[in-house]
Amino acid sequence: MSEAVVSNAPAPKPTPHVKDNAIIRFEGVTKRFDRVMAVDNVTLDIREGEFFALLGPSGCGKTTLLRMLAGFETPTEGRILIDGKDVADLPPNKRPVNMVFQSYAVFPHMKVADNVGYGLKMDRVPGEEIKTRVAEALELVKLGGYGDRMPDQLSGGQRQRVALARALVKRPRVLLLDEPLSALDAKLRDQMRSELTSLQEKVGITFIMVTHDQDEALAIATRCAVMNRGVLAQVATPADLYEFPNSRFVADFVGSVNLFEGVLERDEQNEAQVRCPEISSPVYLDHGVTGARGSTVWVALRPEKIEMHKRKNGETAPKMEDAPAGANVAAGIVRDIVYLGSETNYEIELESGRRIKTFRSNLTRYDQEDFTWDEPVWLAWHACSPAVLLS
Amino acid sequence: MEQTWRQAKAAFAAIAIPPLAWLLLFFIVPMTVIWAYSFGENTGPTTIDFTGTFANYMRAVEPLYLEIFGKSLVVAGLTTVLCLIVGFPVALAIAFASPRMKSWLLLLIMLPFWTNLLIRTYALIAVLREQGYVNFTLEWLWNNASGLMTFVGLQPLGEYEPLTLLYNNSAVIIGLVYVHLPFMVLPLYSALDRMDRSLMEASLDLGAGHMRTILLVVVPLAAPGIASGVLITFIPALGAYLTPDLLGGTDSQMIANVIERQFKRANDWPFGAALSFLLMYLTFAAIAMQALVQRRSERRR
């Protein structure tokens, strides 16, 4: 199914710095802790120059995968290749990767400059060169002139920049970031997001980020891998992940979604129809689904893709033939309203009693007044909007 | 609700007075008496006059006693250094052991605390004496080596000469290290266990090997723990009495043995008191140095 669907995807954002070669390759990597399967047979290529995100709920194995790459954990099975070379025998201090830790791990007993120069000193780089490279690295993360400070004189955001500079100054092949934004406050996080992307484009190094925050992954990454219980659920660009999820888990984890269980009634080249008990009329789709007729499927409908219209009391749903071309219509009643400023979230009760979410942009200053509690509404969505999931 | 002692004077008094009274009665008062003795003179077998003389202190800084003070400092210092060298890897190993293993290892470290010092010291004598287990083991190895050499057609080794491991200065140091090792390991362990593991991982990640990570990151960050371990080992080692008494030879006297002799055999309480207070001032100096280290490392973070 996914192949037919992906062709509908919008062109990915231009990323000229991404090359074709796989700089990192996981081959059937499995990690067991005692009896717990942390990472389960992961095979994944990460291309040079990518800003790659490992996304998933806590305990899904994403951090273990990152730590195996850094050399802090050894795979139970499988191989990890960096630049085509198996790194199984390389300890962390011999790998061409550097890590920015979640806690930043800035050495509290060293000046900023000594922190940043630490890795170069370990590589026995001459003192003069260390000086200039440290200054460059601090300039790069906008901490020029902070070299003589002690870490306790810095804010959390500044300490993170020290950790970034400390890793980047070694010019690693790959930079690993463990939940880089989780400890920052909301404003700083937004700022750091865009700084990370521009920094990555500037230095041209492959970045791999671990995060549990899907907004963060969508905003920053060129490609994401969603993990669930140690297994790769889906690997795709942010837009494909959101618009063309391959499973209920991905649809639900990335963004908000209304999921309906249903039976595939009709499946042709250019259209399909799913009967969902919770929606009074069948859901019409303007594309084919590769599934056996009569099989159980799930319809995933994003809240912002549902339009709301006024409905007179007592008016019932139009028949399929009467609905506007290519549209799906369902009747409902507004049960809850959450006003968020830029948009308003509504909870609508369908005729079946099922409640679903819809988001509506407040295009004018009066839009939020359009609908009130217990008001009957029509819900409509385009035939290309729902994603049909087989698992 | 936050309260200061001013708001509940009665409650505060009820809590604070008993321990204060205890300290006053059983610590401050006796110490003051001894302190006063150090400025007194023996006028009879049981009578001491408080004459305000400095003669006792003048005698205490005579070369004979200064030498013993110096020797005690050296022995205690060596003990502390050896405890640190032996204890640091042990503490590191415990801090990195799995949680289940950790509690067993800590129990092993604590176990000697629950045994009487005298028994432990006599047990050490049983191990170290000429017919002790160390010499038994060495003799067995020696005889086997000798047998092996005859077997391959070489001259057999001579008769085994048991090593003299007791009643000398090394016996005292072995005993002191054995007794004081837990005092060193526990503060080191707690400092290392608290340390943020990602700091060590960051050091490895940046290209440092394990030795350099320990030297450049672990040791500096564990400095407060090392300082308190050093202090808590050094102070009791400096005033050690039983160990040099039982394990030492005639030349292994430490200052506490001299003090004991003044109070008992020599019946010269004023001089014993003066020596005791000199020892206490040395201890204060050590505590002051530890406080300095602590403050410097605190200012850094």
C-alpha cells in the first residue's frame, strides 16, 4: 500500500548537502539487557549529511541505539558500520563520532575553553592549534569570549552550546545528540531548533538526534525513524511520517489523530470504501488500498483535515450520492471547545456516540464565535485526507 | 511552615538542652580539666598543682618527643597514602558494580567494623607471625619450587627462612592500613557513586582512555570525597594506640603509646596532658586543611 501512497507525497525539502552514501549502517542490530529486548533487529541506513531523528516514546530503544553507535553499549547481535567499517572492536574514544549528552556533561572543574579543548588535547593536537580551533568552535556556537568562564557561571542553554562546541571541535564524522532540547524552556527550545538546523547545514556534519518530542523531530530532521518497543516502526521524511503513517502506532504517536476501525468494502485502482461502525456513512477514498476485501483496516483522520459546517437540528446525513464530489460527510454535535488563540479545538460527538477531535484555524477574529456548545454540525473531509492503515 | 527557634523557645530548649548538657558534662568539662593539667605540676603521687607553667609543653617539644611526633605523622601519612592507593580502585569497583553486587561488596567492607579491634589485631598476628599463614604459604611455595628444581635436575633451594613480618614498623603500617581501609573506602565510594556517569562517558567520547578519564575527570571531581577519606583515615591513624602496641617493636612507638605511658606508668598527668593537646592541635590543623580543600572545590562548581 505504502508505495502507491508515497507517490502522492509532496517533494521533500531541498537538502543538497545530503549525499547518497550511507555513513551509518545498522545491520540486524539487537540489544538485550538481561531478558529485556531494548533494540530488536534494527536495520537502518543513515546518509551522509542528514539530520536524522530517532523518535519514539521513552523506553523504545532509541537511546540504546544511539549509545551503541557511540560505543557505550555493545550490540548483542548484528553489526554497526561507520563509513563502511565495522566498529564492533572500537571503544568510544576511538570512534569518529562525538556525542552531546542530555545532561550536557560539561566538566564542572574546567574552564569553558578547557572543556572545548579537552578532546583535542586527548588527540595530542599542538597547543597553538587547540587555541585557534577552540576559539573558532566557541564562535560557531555564539559563545565567543566565554572561554575563561567556569561552567557554573553559564545558563543551561549556554552550557549546551559548550557541549556542542566541545563535540564539533573534533570534527567528527557524525554528531550524536541525546534529547538536545528537552532541558530548555519553551522559548529557548524554539530558538535552539532553528540554530541546530543552520549549524548542521554550516558544518555539513551528519547529525543524529534522539528525541521523544515529535514536534521537535518534525521541525528539525530531514528524516526520522519512529521506534516502538525496540522495533523500527517507520523511517520517512517528516511530511511522509505525518501524512502517510504506516501503522496506528505511528499515526497516533506523530501528531493528533482520530482512528476508526472498519472493514474494507471496496478496493479499486482509483477508489476505495471503508465501512466504519462509528461513522454512519461509509468512508470514501479517492485512491486504492492494497488490502483484501473484507479485511479489518483502520482509518486515520487528522483533526485539522476535518471541516465543520452549520447544521439545522433534525437534519440527517445526506446519502453518498448527495454529498459534494469526493467528500465525506458526517453529522455531529459540539461537545467541547478549547480555544487556543491561533486555532480552536472542538470535540464532536458523532451519531454513534463516538467523540472525535477537529482543529479549526481562527482565520478571522470572529471565527471562534461560529460554533458553540451542543450545536449540531456537519463534519466534512476530502476523500484524499484519511490514511488507511492495515496494522 | 518554617519556624525559627525564637518562635518556639520552649520546644527548641527541650530539644537542644539534653545533648548540649551531655556534651558539656562529658566532653567539655573533662577536656578542660586535662587542658588545665597541661599547665600544672606534679606535687605528689596523686596531687597536681595548677601553676600555669609551660614546662610541660617545653618538654614536649624536646627532640626526643618531636621525633616521636614526626614518626607518628609519617606512619599515619603512609597509612593514609596506602589506604588511598588500595581504597580508590576498590571504591571505584563498588561504585560501578551492579546494584545487587554493590550491597554485598559494601557489606564486606563494613564487616570488620562489627568485630572487636583487639580480636582483629590478634587475628592479624596469627596471620603474620613466623608460624603464621603468610609464612606457611610462602614455605609451601618455596618447597614446591625446590622440589621442581630437583625434578628438572637443578640444585634444590636451601631451607626456607621464615620472614619476620611482626614487631616492626611495617607490621604497624600493615595493621593500620587494614584497620583504616573502610574509613577510606566509604567516603570515596559515596563520592564516586554520586558522580554523574555521563561526565565519564563524555571524557571517553572525546577520546580519552580510561586512565586519563580517571586522572583528569574522576579524581578532580572526587576531590572532596578524597579529602574527607584522607582526613577520616589520617586522624585516627595519627592517634593509633592498640596497633603499634601489639604489632610494633621497640622502635615503633607512636605518640599515643607515649601519652599512655605518661598517664599510667610514669604517672605524669601534666606532661601526658600537654602531649595530648599537642596531638589535638595537629588534628585541628588537618581538619582545617580539609576544609580548605572542600571550599576550593565547592567554589569551582
